Amino acid sequence: MENLGNLKEGSDTLFILLGAIMVLAMHAGFAFLELGTVRKKNQVNALVKILTDFAISTLAYFFIGYSIAYGVNFFNGAEELAQKNGYELVKFFFLLTFAAAIPAIVSGGVAERARFNPMLGATFILVGFVYPFFEGIAWNHRFGVQDWLNASFGAEFHDFAGSVVVHAVGGWIGLAAVLMLGARRGRYGKQGQMSGHPPSSIPFLALGAWILTVGWFGFNVMSAQTIDKISGLVAVNSLMAMVGGTLVALWLGRNDPGFVHNGPLAGLVAVCAGSDLMHPIGALFTGGIAGALFVWMFTLTQNKWKIDDVLGVWPLHGLCGAWGGIAAGIFGLKACGGMGGVSFMAQLIGTLMGIGIALAGGFLVYGAIKKIVGIRLDPEEEFNGADLSIHKISATPERESGW
């Protein structure tokens, strides 16, 4: 029996480690999606931001954030940390890759005009304090919110893989950052004219979308966290939502490659919350509606509202993530072919709570940094391409001749 227990612990550790690796690989998807979307002069900055943000996120989550969310710290001896084949450590690694998605999402919205070092400071605060506050509420019953929802509406707020906890929170924080920064110089004229900044590389954009799409099956399926809870339903629902998002974005976006490659991401964002509950047809509708939501709202925000969200992170993650939280309370119901155990009102309140915390945290963090040190590049830096401290690293004559 002891051998069987050890085998179970080892299998669980390997299972969640593979999930962590798959989601870690998704950060390359974030990088290439941004790389392909921004103008060529800002490509190096985009790559450096994603990797550096991940490093800062690791420190913030290891020393502060994980303890806030789960009450676990890593200041014990190595022998204690290695118990159960080091499962708790690998669980931290897995959940870190989720937490680090917050600055990766924000990065796409504020691209091409945000100062590098102040953004790293914001990353530390967001991953260390703001994100884990809501993560603890949703995933660890902190502060009694889930108990209140269960008592009031017969079910807790359900977010299996982070439609709201990760994506909506990241997207609404991103909206706050974008609004605090303002549009890129020359993007919108005083008479209402708009200057187009087309993607610098559709192949890189497509590569980023594909990396994210493949990694998402680790993101969703391995959110079970132990191998005995793995469900093929999650995998197929993820597939169907991806397909629904792709086809609707293709249709409404009139074959635009930018919309086509963001369509599957919209569907996958939305299905995270209820992927363990929905019927595959419900997942298909969830993804299709998300694809439509992204195309419509990206166009509206850019063209009519003049919100310069470069990668469309608010429509893609903020709105599609919020839709996913609500969709779990619709298509997760037995009456809609789901497995039940959810409440529409609990999903609505939990989603609105996540949005509220994200907006408040985003405006507070970026507002404070803007007031203290500033978050916007000066005109020369923005004209030359992102942060000059990064630009110089990649553009010195010695390095150019060496490459």
C-alpha cells in the first residue's frame, strides 16, 4: 500500500509538472503574438518584456503571492518541501505560470509606449498582491466569499481553469493600464482620423497563436492538478470552443488573418471556466460567441472609442474571460446539457467581483506608479522604438556585425 501511495504521489507530481511546462511554453506564445503584432522597431522590446516579466513574477509569487492565495510559504527546510515527491513545489510552479500570465496579458495592451522598468515594478505588485487576492477567493475559499455564494445561491463560483481568475482579471487590469497610458503617438488625430499600425509579421503572430493554442490543453486539462481527476471532457470542450472561436472570427472578421488567429484564443479563454461541466455543443457555442465578441469589440474599441489596446487584450481576455465565467453558469446547467452544480447568479457575482478587483487594482497600481515615476515613454524613445535601454542592447554596431 505504501508503494501504491508513493506511485500516486509521483504520478501526480509528474502530471502537474508536465502541465506547468506546457503553460510555461505558452509564454513563448504571448511573446510571438506580441512580436508579430507590434511594429518592427518594437519587436526586441516585446521579447525582452515577456521573459523579464516572468522572472519578476516568479519572485513575487514565490515570496508573497502564493502565501496570500493559499497560506503556504517556502521558508521551511528542503526536506519538508520535498515531501510527497515535492508535489507542493510543483503545484506552485504550475500556478505560477497562471499568475505570470497577468503581466503577459497586460504587456500586449500597453505595447509600444510603456516604460520598461516601471512596468516591471507594476508586475511585482500585481502578481504579489492583486492577483492572488482574488485567486485565493475563487480557488481557496479565502475570506468566506464562496461560502456566502453557496449559502445564497446553492453553488459556489466555479472557474475550473481561470476564465475569470486569470484572463478576465488580466484583461481588465490591462484596460486600466491602457487608459492610464493613452494612445500611441500619431494613432489618432485631433480631427478624428486614425493612423493604421498593421502587424509587422503575420507569420510570427500566427506562430504565437499556435503555441498558445497547443499549450492551452495543458492549461485546461491539467488544471485538475491530480491525475485521478483528469477528464477527457475538458480536452474535447477546449477543442470545440477553439473551433467555434476560429470559425466565427473567420466569418465576422472577413478572413482577416489577425482575427482568424485570435479567434481560437477567444474561444479557449471563454471555455476555461466551465470546460469540466459543459457538453461539447455548449462549449462550441461558448467559443463561437467569444469569437464574435472579440471581433466586434476589438473593432469598436479601436475605431470608435479610440482605445489603443494594441493586441486587443481587453476584448480577448477581459470580455471573453468574463463571458466564460457567465457561460459556465448557463451551459454548465443540466437544463443546457451540462453536469450541473453551478448557479448563474453565483457565476455572475463572482465574475463581477473579479472585474471589480482587477479594475481597482489596475488603476491603483498604475496610477501610483504614473504619479511617482511615470509610465509613459518620452517622445524620442517612443519614436525610436520602445525603451532605449532595450533598443541599445539589440542595436549596437558590435552586436549587429556579430549577428
